[in-house]
Amino acid sequence: MCDKPKRLNEYYFVCTASDGYKAIFSWNELFNSELGEKIFIITEMNGIRLKQLRNRILLISTFDLKVGRRYIKGLQYIEINRAD
């Protein structure tokens, strides 16, 4: 993906919900820390499939100290951007 690994520090992910709410994760948070192992995209809950879920796709970060700040209901898309 990248010929210079240090450049990966410049990337971040913007996760956007259907209501416009956004949560942002840095490359290092996701791929170079314990936090990355505690982020989940939920497409089924208690045997209920995606099409039947009220909020559809959920994204949760279970490692955050303040619960809810990066909890996305109705995840629409994830953008990968590079800081200039």
C-alpha cells in the first residue's frame, strides 16, 4: 500500500452514520495500538440479520474511555483520507 511506512501516519478514517454523525480514527489507532483490536462492525445481533436491524450496521469502539463518542448507528460509509 505504501512505499514509505511513515507516511501511514498521515492517514485517517472517517466513519459516517446515516444521520450525518461522524467518528474519526487514525491509522495508528487502528493498526498500531490495542484500540484497533477493540473496534467492531456489527451486521447481526442476537441472531437478527442486517436487513431486520433497526439501525442496520453498527460500529462500536469498546476500548474508548468515554462510551458512545465513537458509537455509530446506521454506518453508511468509511472514507480513508490523507492529512495534507
